[in-house]
Amino acid sequence: MDSPPEFLAEAVSRETGGLRVLWSATPDPSGYARNRWKRAWMGIPFTAFAVFWTWGASGGFSANHGKEPPVFFILWGCMFIVFGLGILLSPVFALWKAGRVFYVVTEKGAIIFEKVWSLKIQSFDASGFGGFERVSRGDREGDILFQRNIERRGRNTSVSEVGFLGLRDYAEAEAALREMMKRNGKSA
């Protein structure tokens, strides 16, 4: 069992006070950021085009160097460069965020603590716990998913997974979850 990071220790002790902790861990940063790398590839052509367009709009192709380029076009292009850099750097943000996440399984449920800008606590009580799905990568690494949230906006659909992401050893977490379910009369 891992100890919580200092900035989460108080929240973890407050939420788990009086409960027996069966398992706790922090995610592996590279495993936690795994799904962000796919999106980052899209950031390469997006950012490259935005830089190219902004350079052209600022007079990069023009031989007329005495004339000032329109500021609006430069600002417009810079906005897309910032979006592109955000897409490119999303795996780096996820690596940083992994150090600010802590997972706990108690005798009464599973809890995910996340502190990026503010503290977010997701609690899955054993009485309403519907089970989990294990996604393994290799012998020990993987994710344990509790739910998938599907959001549709027009033609776009986004799926977010909720659970213990980027585990170094999913077997320990799975055993703790099965014990928690067994203690609370759920079939494991």
C-alpha cells in the first residue's frame, strides 16, 4: 500500500477515517498518460499549419517589408497556435496530473482523489458498486474501469473512462475490490 501525497493526506484520512483500507496506490505516470499520446499526434499537423498560416498572414511571404501586417490576422493565428500546443502538450499535463491522483479501496467502497486546481473526490460505495472491468497491458500493468461516460454533442461523441487508470499492478487492486465486494454481499 502506498501512502498518499502530502497535499492529499488530510483529505484521504478524512474520507477513510475509521474504515479499514484494503489497498491504496498512486498511478504510474506513463500508464496514466497513455491515451493522451494518440491525441497528441493530431496536434503536430494542427500546430504546424497554424504556425505556417500565422507566418504567412503576418507577411512572411510578402516582399513588401515596409508595411505592417494586420494585427487581427496575427492574433487569430496565435489563438490556433495555442490550441495546437495545448493538444501537443496534453500528455505532459497528464504525466504531471498522475502525481496528483491517489486511489483507495476500503471495506466500504472505492475512492479516487484528484487534486489539480481543486480537490475532486469520486466515491464508489460498495452498496451501489456494479462491478468493474480490467484492461491489462502486459503481466501486471493496466486499468480497472468502473464506468464509461459517453457524451454526444452533435456529430461528435467523446468517451471518458472512470476508474483506477495507469496501475503498476492491477492484481492487487482487483483483489482488494473483490474482497470489498465480498464483504458487502456482492458477487465478485
